Amino acid sequence: MVSIDSSVYGPWAVIAGGSEGVGAAFADELAAAGINLVLFARKPGPLEQTAGRARERGVQVRTVALDLIAAGALDAVRAATADVEVGLFIFNAGANTYGAEIVEGDPDRFQQVIDLNIGAQLRLTQHFGKRLKDRGRGGIILLGSLAGYLGQPQIGVYSAAKAFDRILAESLWIELAPHGVHVLGLVLGVTRTPSMERAGLRMDLPGLNVAEPADVAREGLEHLADGPLWIAGGNFETARRRNGFGRAEIVRRAAEATRRLVPSR
């Protein structure tokens, strides 16, 4: 169990995307530390399973089954959290809900990827960030991806959106540091989550570095005060290479690796 200062990051934590995978792992860790939870996610079943485990730890849990890009989503989040003192906000809801070539894809489907990974994230982070700034302490964790370090075929819009959340985390980190609020962009590589499994990733490839959700969540909480970025799952060298020059060779090699990982691409 991670040691968490509840006087800074409690008494309540809000997790957007808190039903399964890394979001559920965060909930497990925070509940074990005695921090109450507000969990938002689209799927009621997994949401209640995660909430049940947390309640067994003796903490209070509120759940809201909610699509964060639906009309009125921010109002629902505000209503569910208005009367509690929030010390930690985690945005884990970003996902690649649609993949296609940029010039061939459905614009409306691309817009949904943007609305979730950029629009919803910005609205919620602004809301809770302001509360934490006024409070004078707390933390924000924004879940990022190695996909945000370079352009890739079929997932170009998603990759661009993940680049946004990396810069957002860095910007928030420098803005909120004087106010006692820690901000961390937690960058994930291949992680054994239900969403990645549904996407068809071949996690059995020889030599592939696959992280476990529980390990990633612990890393994020352990390094929350070490922002603006933490590369989880032993992927620092991969991130460094992807962030270098020259870009043509880096992008070509990454595209070849992606095709092996997801054969349909």
C-alpha cells in the first residue's frame, strides 16, 4: 500500500474513469489509505464492483454512471461533489474510442475522441483545479500515453489528443505549484487494462513491456509530488526516444511496431 498524506490529498478523491483498469486500481489504493471516493464512469456494473471493494475498506463512496461527453455532464459532476472537500482529482477517462485514417475517418467519431480526451478533461480539470487552488493544497493526476509522443497511423487524432494532456499537465504544474497543488501527468505505455484488451493489443508479443494497473496506480501516487511528468511502467527510455529527432525515422519505426502490436492496423 502507498503512503498517502490524507491531510493533503483527502478527505475525498474524485476519479473520472474509476470503474476498471488503472482507475479502479487508484480507487483500491486510495480506499486502503482511508480516503473517501467519488467515482465517475460509463459502466454501472464495473463501477459498483469497484465501489464495493472500497466500501469494504471502510470509506465512503459515491458513484455516478455518466458519459463525460454527454450534455450536462459537468453539472452532474458538480452536484455529486459540491458538499465534499476534495483533495485529489484523477482524470483517467481518456480513451481511444475510434481509430481510422485521418482523411478517411468519420468526423463525428473523431470529434467524440476530442470531446472526451480534450474537452471533458479540460472542463473537469479547470473545475477541480480551481477548488484545489482556493483550498491551498491537494493534487491532480492526468493519465497520459506514450501515444502522445508521436504521430501514428489509424490513431492520429487520439495521439494528438494525448499530446494535449501532456502539455496541459505541464502547464497546470507550473501554474498551481505556488498554491500548494501538486500536478502530475502520468504517462502510460502498454498496460493490461480491459480497454487495451478490447482494442485487440497483442500483449503476448516477445519482449513487449506490459505494465499492470495496480503497479501504475502505485507509481502515480508515489510520484504525485514529482511532477510535471512521470513515465510509468519502466518506459522512460521509450518516451525519450519518441521525443527526439529526426522525426521521420522515429515515426516510421513506431508505425511498424504498432502494426505488430495491433495487426488490424
